[in-house]
Amino acid sequence: MKKKLKVMQIIPNLALGGAEIMVENLSYALDNEGVDVKIVSLYTYSSPITERLKKCNIHVYFLGKRKGFDIRILWQLFKLFYKEKPDVIHSHLYATTYSIPAAILAGISIRVHTIHSIANKEINSFKRKIYKFFYKYCKVIPVAISSKVKDTFYEEYKLPKISVPLIYNGINLARCETKHYGPNPPNIINIVHVASFKEAKNHSGLIDSFKIVHKSNPSTTLTLIGTGPLEEKIKEKVRDLELENSVIFLGAMDNVFPFLKEADIFVLPSLWEGMPMTLIEAMGTGLPIVATNVGGIPDMIEDKFSGLLVDVNIEEIAQAILDLSYNYELRKEIGHNAKSQVERFSAKIMAVNYLNLYLANDNKKDSR
């Protein structure tokens, strides 16, 4: 009887973010495919994700990392790898800085790293030098989550001989709650945005766009779901623009689908992206989408069919929102089209693609 493939995913923590949710979704789907999957969180961090993983019997190791570079983590990972003997180390974000040296020392030959954003924004310039060494000399397999991410890998690292597989992120589509479109348009238009309050997500630009929308159509509201370092700054901006009665801050939400289902328009005005999980969730709900034409978003959204793609421009974002808010039939059509295209981004398809990658390299290892 063939042994189960053992995969260890390594990530800094399991907060409610896109990469972390991708790791969670991939773990469940790999487990369903018969893979023995475990997760290592560098930081000891409890969240709704860790609680869900526990309920589903996906084991998470917490290493208690300290701030800054923590040499102890290399030793802890080495001991863990040596004890567990995984076939595959699959790392995310800056956890690769620790996991690859430990994997080499422990003799783990299949080393995968998912690139979660465009290459020049994923990590700082010093770490990019380290990663380039890993890709070039340590047989680390970089996986891109969108065509743009793949292109930026070659632009940034100048490694034309390195093969970069493209595997889209995926979610459990069964969790999506489909939006119901009644015979009559709603009186109040609720725009929703789901993202961490970080520079890339462009909350400041969104508020400026919403100011234009609200002036044209005062019956609009904007709901912001998420937390992050820029949250207080954005709240201050909302007060300065006298939009407190129309902008709602909900904080981080374990389950966003009930809020997506009740919204009228989903907006994602990012400055840069890898492949946003929240966009898949909005598509799965059947929401009409306004998004900036950056990163992996054009891989997901077909302009004027399953969403409206715009440049990173305050006026363009506002106009696209207004075009949808004044046209109920267009909202319904684009929402239904988005729903029809979301099957490409299922967690099962993502897991099968990663599993095929693992097995292809496992077979290479066995044939040596």
C-alpha cells in the first residue's frame, strides 16, 4: 500500500488575511485528496482560522517566534522536519526565509513557495536577494497565483531558466451564499469592500471615490470589512469628509458571506494585488464588481462581462460605481456572469494542481 504524501505548510501566522485563508482552504482540500497535511505557524497566534483547523483535525504547530529575525526558529523547524519527515515543504510569505535552510538541513528535497503578490511587493529587497539564491541554487519551486505575478517574478529575479507554475487560488464554493435579485431595485445602494487596512488595498482612494458617489447619490452606503494598521487613519479621513453616517466599519469578520449577500456592489480599488481571495468570494456570491485592473484581477474578471475593470483613478472608480448603482439590470447581469465564472477558482481545483506538482517532483526524487 502506497504511503500518504506528507505536506507541511509554513506561514508566519494564521491571521484573517488572503494568504492565510488560502493556506486554510488548501489544507482542507489536500486533506480531502488523501494528503497528510500539517501547518506550521511561526508566531503563536489564535484566530478563527486556527479554531476551524482544529475542529477539522488539521494539526497546527506554533513556534512562538519573537519579533525580528529569530535564529531559534531555524533550529525548531529543523527538529520538526527531521522528526516528521514530510515529503514536501510548502512555504508562504517570509516564512521561506526560515523554512528553506531548515528543509535543506533536514534533507527535505521538495521545497515549494507560493508567491502571494507581485514579486517586488511580496517581501523587502534584502529578502528578495535571499529568495533569488534559494530559487537559483536550492531547488525551491516558485508558484505564481496569477499571470501578472508570474511576469513580475521574471522581471524581478532575472532567472529565465526557472520554471514557475501558475496555480490560481481557490475557495470552498459551497460556503458562498448566492445573492437574490428581486423584481425591484433597492432604495439604498450598499457598497462593500473586504480587505486589510494596508497600503495595497487603497482605502484612502476608495473614500475619495465614495465621496464623489455619495454627492451624486446620497442614498449610498459603504461598508468596510477588515482591520489593519491604517484603520484609524481611514476613520479620521471619513470624519474629515463628513461621511460618518454613510461609511460603516465592521472590523474583521470570520464569515463575510452574509454581508456580501446583502450588498449591492463589491469594490476592490487596490494599488497592487496577487490574486485576491475576497474577489473570488464576491464572484461566488454573484455580486457585481468594480475592481482596478492590477495584478491578478484581470485573470479573474472579464471587463464589462463579470465586472467593471478600471485604472487606479479616483474618478474612474467613482464613475464605475455610479454606472452600476443607477442600472439595476446591469448589476444583475454582471453579478450572474461573475457567479458563472467562479468555478475556475474552487479549492478542489487548486489542491489537485498543487498535488500534481508535489507528485511530479516526488517522482523525480524517487527516480534519482
